[in-house]
Amino acid sequence: MRAILLCAGFATRLRPLTDDRPKPLLPVRGRPLVDDLVDQLVATGRVDPLVVVTNGRFAGHFEAWRDARARSSPGLTFDLVNDGALDNESRLGAVRDLALAVEACPGDGPTLVAAGDNLFRFDLPAFLDDCAVRPRNLILAYRETDPARLRRSGVAVLGPGRRVERFLEKPPDPPGDRACPPLYCFEPQALARLSEFLDSEPDADPPGAFLAWLVDREPVFAHEMRGSRFDVGSVEAYRAAEAWLDAQDADA
């Protein structure tokens, strides 16, 4: 399975921490934040290649990170895609970054797409098993009772067979209690529609915007996420990330 990590944002809400370092490479427990997810992907033995989309400003940082990761994970192919953006005003947006990665690193199987700034503690192998046993577009969903958190997340409305009937990205008035973190599995025919989506929605940014469009055109299903995730979306959240990991691992 190909995995694409979207790491080309400029994380303006975390300034000044991200003035000279991309958010996914900020240290947590003495290691880059994104390493926590990459470690879990590598441990499954199911992911190759790993494609990371970066921007022109921080490409050098990710090249150094890639070289270090390649030494510690010699069996995994690491591909970097540079979208060329030098500042937040010229960014392509996550959906165009995804389309760029799909074009630069073609594949004919399922693709795992994830943001590079979330921490996860859930059964990732079970999710990948679900993708493999019943190939289909598949997203994660979990019950969230806090309306404020739902307003900061993707939210799915599920129908029979856990098919996604509606998907909204950060809705001001959440239509349900199923939060969906940015970790999706797409079949090739779905990703082939990225250009069609961008023609109709040229200013789209988050990958959830593509997903919201896709559910009206392709079957998309939800896998019950049994575990937790932590969105490093602010300076306060970043400073709390290490404590969150410590608490999660202590309970494991």
C-alpha cells in the first residue's frame, strides 16, 4: 500500500515555533512529531512507498529527515514531493498537494492518505486489514460528544453498512457525533477523480473537502476507530502533546 503524508502546510497558528521548522518535524519526546505515525506505518509491514509532500521553504528539512529515516528503515522507499510553495500565501492547499503526489508517484493499489500533524493511538493494523480484506474507500470514524471538537474535525453521517452518506469538514453545526480524523484509504478510481474535483472546486484546501465531494459520487465507508487521536493544531496543543502520548502509552 502506498502512503501519502501531507506535510506542506506552514502552520501559521504555531508561530513562532514554525518560523524555521515545519510542524511535522517539531520535536515531541525528542523526535519529530511525524515519526510517531511513521513508526506505526513501518511496523505494519504493509506500507511501501511512503510519499511525503513538502513545500519549497522546508524541503531541505524533509530531505535531512528522509535520509535519517531511510537509514533506520532500510526496507522502505521514501519519496519526497516538493510543491514549490515558499510561503503561506502561495501554498497549493492539501488537495492539490495530494494530486501532485499521485501524479509524481503513481501506483495501482490502495493509497493511505494522512496529515502529518496528528498523533494516533488506535489499532492501525486492523484498519489496514479492513482495507485489504474488503477493498473500498475507507475512512476512520469515532464517537465524539464534545461539540467544540466536532467543529474542528471532519464529521460523517453514516447509513446502512456504515456507508458515509454525508461528510462535512469542520462544520459549524455538526450533523452528528462521528468525528473523522485525517487518515483515509482511497481506491485508485477515487483518486483518479482528483482533477475532476479540482476543476469544480479550484480553491479547495483540506483533503476533507475532496472527501465531502466524493461521497456523492463513489461509495465511501467508515471503519470504527477504537482508540484516540490528538490534533496538534495550536501552540497549546503542541505543548500538551508529550503529556498526551505519555498518558496514552501508560494506559496501553
